[in-house]
Amino acid sequence: MTGSKKKNGRQLLLGAGRTLFWKYGIRRISVEEVCKSAGVSKMTFYRSFENKEDLAFQVLKGFITEGMDSYRAVMKQDIPFREKIAKVIALKHQQSVDISQEFIQEIYQSTDSVLSAYIEESRKEMLSEIMYDLFMAQQNGWIRRDTKLEFILYMLNSLNDKMMDERFLSMYEDKHDAIMDLTNFFFYGIFPSEQPE
């Protein structure tokens, strides 16, 4: 198999894996189903990935990288901080539109040590960047100066917990509305009434 065909097969598998995992979770999907959806053989699958867990890891890694790249691109724009936050909220919603509750629960309750370690490491890296951006925004008066950054960090962590809270989720017909309400409540609750440009 040429390098180009191998790369194409890998991309097809990543795309199929992402679509199927997002919709049904990881456990319910077999290697055979991923191959069928991608239109490639199992031999191609095993040339590209060790197993289904490896594919899930690569899919998640690509998703997290894509999310952080998008976040960084927004934060580099020369626009008011409030607009940056509005764009970040829209991005978060756009990226989560097709993700099933089953997939989210599997990821946060994963017993796969490699996957859990990667998720935790990525979460810390993301929070560190977000905290730095919030610190700079606070120094510039773009968010309330009387709000402790540790409190903001604590509340960011609690947003993830809410997405696992069945009582909270039962208030919504669509989990994406829940995500947007949480995000809007969190971010718009930290702005001062007068917003400097």
C-alpha cells in the first residue's frame, strides 16, 4: 500500500470512528462497523491502529487539538474580550452538536488508563491557558476584578460535573441547550456592567 493510500485509509477510519463514537459511544461500536462505515478492510484498520481503543484515543486527540487550536485563534483576534467569549461559546456549541450523552459519559468514566491520563493532561493544559487569558482579561478590566480566579477555575471544573448530573440534564430536552445555558451563565456572569473596549 502506498503512503498516500495508507494516509487516506487512516483519515477515512478517523472520520468514521468520530461519527460512530460521537453517536453511539465507544463500547457499542466494533472494529467491523468502523471499517464498514469507512469503506476499508480490517487489514487497513490494523495497519493504522492497534485496536479500537487506539482509534478512540486518536479521534479524541484530534478533537481536543482542533478545539484548542480554534480557541487560540479566537483569543488572538483583535476584538473586544466579550466578543471573544461569545465566539468561544459558539465554537463550544458547534463542536458538541453531534456528541451523544453516552460518549461523554464513557469518556469521563473511562477505565482506559491511557485515555483517562490524556483527558486529564489535556484538561489541565486547557484550564491553564483559559486561566491565563482570564487573568489577563481581569488585569485589563475586561472581567470583574473582584472575582477570584480560583473561584473561576472551581466553577469551570464544576461545569463538567453538571454534564454528568442526570437531575440537571433532565431539565432539558436537548443536552446542547444545557451546555449553552451553563456556558452562558458562567461567562456572562463574570462581566462588569460597564465593559471597557
